[in-house]
Amino acid sequence: MAASTVIKNLNDGTITLEDGTGSPVTLVVPFSVGDFSLDGLAATLNEVTAYETRGTLNTVRHTARTYPTLSFSMQVADYADGTDGTVLDFVRFANSYSANVSTLGANADVKTVKVTLTVEGTDHGDAADHTIVLDDVHVTASSSEGDPNTVSISGTVYGSVAMT
């Protein structure tokens, strides 16, 4: 399959959150503004350390693991809902999502989710849509009042990163 020749933009993406139950609970993020960002990708997820003696580079080695980070924002229609649930409910494991399970397991100390960015490809002549799947993401959120009110999501990826 040849690489796509159609440049993708903010209108082509959707973000989905998923918990760790056997039949995962999912939520497509409503009102996302198209600013998904993923930082810290490299050939290996390790720091690179230069070893020198007296100002001369001897070698460069991979050392400690690194963890990619993500962020995106959305406009707010509702902050919390005991019945239907919201993004803030999902990432906080609250209200209608209080029974959700961390992707690290039911007994995990840290609650994590799976985050998937799906970018439309087939509508542009590509053989398939494109995905970035991030496993075991610990998420935090911040909210800002404005015109409109927004929620910003940030996360650290402790699991795998897969791209198709």
C-alpha cells in the first residue's frame, strides 16, 4: 500500500477513551477542538545519554525509560452527569463511570485508560483509516471558563504506542 498523499487536518480526527473491562466501556470525546498532541516519540522509549571523558564523546547509550505525553482540549457542554456521563466523569472514574476498571487492572493503584486517535483515511482514498492507540494512560484534566468554557486533558502513556 502506498503512503497517503492527502494531508489530514483537524476535521478528520476523533478521540475515543476506553476503560479496562473485558467488554470495554468507551466514550467518543464530544466537542474536541482538533488539537490532539503526542510528544516524546522516538525509535525507542529511552533517554539517550552521552558518555564523555575530558570533553571527548566516547559513546551514546539508551538508559532510563521515557514516557510519551498527550494532550487535547474540548469545549464543555456538561461537567458531570450521574446518568449519561461526561469526559470528566470518564477520566475521574466518577458518576456513571464509577464502575470502570483501570487498563492496568481492577486492583491497580493508579487508574489509567486507553486513548485512541482515529484519523479518517478511507474518505480520502486511503486503504484504511489511521490510528494512534495509547495504552495505560494516566489522565489529568483542567477546566477554564471562557467563550466557550473548555476542558484540557493531559496524560502520560505508561503502556504501548501503536500506529496504523
